[in-house]
Amino acid sequence: MDVRSLWAVLGGAAALWVASLAAPASAHAADDEDPTFIDPRKRQLPPTHRFRLGLQFSYMRLSSAVDADSGESQRFHYIPLLADFAYQAQLFKYMMVRPSLAFGTNVSNTLESMPVIIHPQLHVGYQGALVGAAFGYGFFQPVVARKDVVSNSRGGLGEPIITNNHHIGGELSFTTRVDRGALSVILRFAGVRSRLQHFDLDKPKSWRAMFTLNVGWYFGDGSKQRARQRARRASRAAAER
């Protein structure tokens, strides 16, 4: 192969390489005109408005009681399993505000004393494309509270109740985009101030730790919101001409 043939081969290879780089860019530019297009190679920032449906599981350690006849001790716990309904608004690109309302039942050994729980919360913080961190406040209250009730099925000792439960804490969240929505996992730690009542025990301002796992689904991928924003920009640009 002479020098001219070698340069021709190298020139052809370079042209193909440049064309391969330009083609995805031009294709992406064309696709970017479509407001419903989601580039799978890029992780999108959260939409401005979205709704979340989750399953919330918490744990809190409560008081114990001692059987006067046998001397055996029984520890009680609070483990609510709740359906969580939330709305999240994205502000200033990375700031988020999320009010939520959860309700459900208590699946621990205090089920009979606190069978139904309602739990509103508010979280404010950072939300990126994958990871979020927020500070939150919440209040929960048993709809029915029956102090010292004994389980008919399990037996045991009288169960405690906790009322006027206010908590503050933080959360760490992970959100993975899945077609037309997003899977979300939230881990929370909070300090809870409650009124604990159990037999002769009455603590109106007791503090304890609460751990929470919340797994949920964000509905929508923001394509409709982007379409409306682009339509407004296009209409403004047309009006200025």
C-alpha cells in the first residue's frame, strides 16, 4: 500500500468517527424538541409537582411491665404499618417541600390499646435526581387509645398508650426513575415527644427514638409539565416578534 492509499484510508476512518459523534448529537437535538422525550442516558431532575403513594413502617420502643405473680417482665413496642399519601413540590431547582398524610394500623403487641393511627408530616430539604435529604416535623395520634387493655388472643399484661406525639427528625431518600414514574425509598430517624401512660406510670413529656422505612412510588415523569413550559416559552417568543 502506497502513501496516498494509506492517507485515503485514514481520512475515511476519521470521517466515519466524526459522523458517529455528530449523529447522536443531532438526534438528541431533534428529540429534545419533543417535550415527551426522556433521554435514558441522562438522569432527569425531579418534576415540579408530583404525587407519591407509599407504605410506611416505623418502630418505637415503649415501656415494660412486670407480672406481680410470676415476676416475668413484658416489653411493649409501637410498630405502625401505614399507607402514606404525599405531594411533593420542587422549588428553586433542588429544594423540595413534601406534606403527607398516613393512616393505618399498629402491628405490634400494643395493637389492642392503639389499633388505628393517623400521622400527618411535613418535610423540607434537598432533592436531587437520585439522592435527597430533608428535615421534618410530624404528629401522630391513636384514633382509639385504651390504656392497660389486655389482648384476648395473646394474653400477657396490660398495654401502654402514647398520645400527643410530636416528632422532629431527618430523612435520607433514594429515587430511581422507572418508566412513567419513580421508585422511592426513604429512611428516617426522629425524636418523639409523647405522653406515655401505663398502669401507674404517667410521663407527659417523655422522649424516645423512632426509626422509619418508607417505600413508595412517584407518579408521572414530568413530560406534561415540560410540554406546558415549552408551550408558554414558545407563545412568549411569538408575542415578542
